[in-house]
Amino acid sequence: MPAHVQHITAYSWPEFQNLPMAQKVRCLAREDGTPFHTLFAQQFDRANLDRLCKLATEIRTIAKSRSGMLFLQSLLSHKRAMLYFTQPSSRTFLSFISACQILGLHTGEVRDTSTSSEFKGESQEDSIRTFSSYFDLIVMRTQEKGLAEHMAWTLSNSERPVPIVNAGSGKDQHPTQALLDIYTLNRSFERRGGLRNRAVMFVGDLARGRTVRSLSSLLLNYENIEQIFVAPDGLQIGQDVIDNLAARGARWTVSSNMREHLPAVDAIYMTRIQDEWDSKQGESACIDTSAFKIGAEEMRLCKPDAILMHPLPRRDEIATEVDRDPRAMYWRQMRNGMWMRAALIASTFDCATRIDEFYRENL
Ligand code: ASP
Ligand code: ASP
């Protein structure tokens, strides 16, 4: 039995669920330290991140030629992936489909549970377990915070321990978005001393934005990164994120004044108001967000080599006039997502060595 399966099955679900994060992370790792199920940003250490960034760049370089593409497509053409996306998504969904196609995986999808047996009262757990019999990988995006984790535990305890990739769970985690954000930051700073000694500012709905929570955690793997959290009252970052930064000895600032920080930061990470989580109708509409938007005027205050990121979709927090600014990184960020997700899937199925070899021999 592989180590990751053995580790998880040592615990009942309530025990596993209540383990401290560090212990959960150990349970989810394979012998070489890479994740089997990808559920939390905390599963990635610096070695894993460097490895995945390198792999993503190798894959995108190999894919430039027809022979390279045919090689990549042969790697996992015997595997099938299910995309279980019961929460709205088009970007992440397409990005995963494209990543699967690059590696030759066949895909199936469940997006609307009103047409499945869940409509007849079947639990989500039962549905996913049923679907898992037809697939070798499950990528899931759900409204519910702990569902991907529960499915990882359930499948590890079944006769078919299929890997799960969390493509966004509730307000809590979006680890693959954080991976592509790290890849984008690394590429942006690679010729300028790398991702170290930088100030990264997060702006917007930090209370309910899962991408910020996951990226804040991954940034702890890099040397001397100051994290600045700028949000309107009521939408500020959760205390658990701050406690985590404090425990790791990181530097941070909590503020409601975006303009004050613009001239000093190296990266700005904008987010939209996540009003789908409002507890009563119109709750977010009462919040004054006018000081948390970026247009050409705000860009003039920024460093000439700062970068502007956004996980998308955007609303009006970044004016479209900024799209032409060379510091606007959000479209490239999205493209990076496809390569990074391909790297993650390749690593999940142990293809990294073959990709490295092909790259060394042919490029
Ligand atoms: N929130 C989603 C994302 O991860 C939206 C989408 O997928 O369209 O990009
Ligand atoms: N696409 C991101 C997510 O799914 C950000 C967003 O939806 O605002 O969390």
C-alpha cells in the first residue's frame, strides 16, 4: 500500500479532520514529499514549488513544437480525469480541461447536479465515489469547505484511491490558483533577483477571498516577503491568516489605505467583492469600495517595475484602461495557470522525470 494511503487510513474521518495541519500535510504526501491529493496550499514547501515551476516551464517549452506536443500527449493518454465543478466556474474549469488535454488525459465532467442522482437524494460523497470508479483523477470545485478533504479521506479508504485536486473549496482554499500566482511572481521577478525581499499587497474582499488565503500561505516559503492586507471595514483578512504569519515570523501590515502603500509595493493582488457569500441580500452593496480600485491614475503612483495581478473574474476593481500597461499581469497569470496545472497533474502521476529527460535531450 502506498505511504499516503497507509497514513490516511490510520485515522477515522473525525480524527483526520481534527489533525493539526502539519500532520495532515504529512499524511497527504508521498514518499518523495510531493502531494498525492492536492487539498491545501500548506502542502507545498519550497522544494515542491521550485520543482513545479521548473516543470511548468519545461512543459510550456516542449509544447511549442508538434513533436514535443505529441510526446506530452502520450504521457497520460491511458488516464481519465473527472471535473466535478458544482460551483460556477469557467476559467478554472477550462484551464484544467486544457491542462488535461496537454497531457493526453481524457476528461468527463459533472457541473449540474440537477441532472444527476444527487437530485434523487444521493449524497455528494456517494455520487463522487460512484464517479471515481470511471476515473483516475478527480478535480473538484465546491461551495462546501471540507468536501474535497472528505473525499480524499473516503477514496483513500476505498479500493480505488484516486487522487483529488481541490480546484476551489468554499471561502477557504484555492491551492492551484496560489500555485499559478507563485509561478507568475517567480517569472516576473526572475531576472530581477527573484521572489525575495518583496512587498506584496492584497486588496479587496480579503475576508471571503480564498485565493488570497492560499497565496498568503505559499508566500511563507520565500525569504523576506512583506504581506500588506488592504480592505474596507468588514472585509479584512481573517485572524487565522495573521496568526499563521506571526507563527512563522513573517512581516505583515493590515491597512485600509491602498494609495498610501502603492508607491512602495512590488506586487499588487486585486480581488473582487465576493458577494455570493453575503448573509443577507445587498450586504456588500452597502460597503464603500471606491478607495479599493485601480485605474491609470493609481498606476502612476506605482513603481515602474511593480506587477498587477488579479485571479479574475474582475468587476470594476481594475479599470480596463490598465490592461495595456505592461505591468498588468492578469492575462499572463491566467495562461500560466494552464501550464502550472499541467505540471501539477504530471507530478501527481509521476511523469516529471520523463518530462525532465525529454527537455534535456531535445531542447
Ligand atoms: N472564480 C472562478 C475562477 O477561479 C471563476 C471562473 O472560474 O470563471 O476563475
Ligand atoms: N477565481 C477566483 C476564485 O474562484 C477568484 C474569484 O472568483 O473572485 O476564488
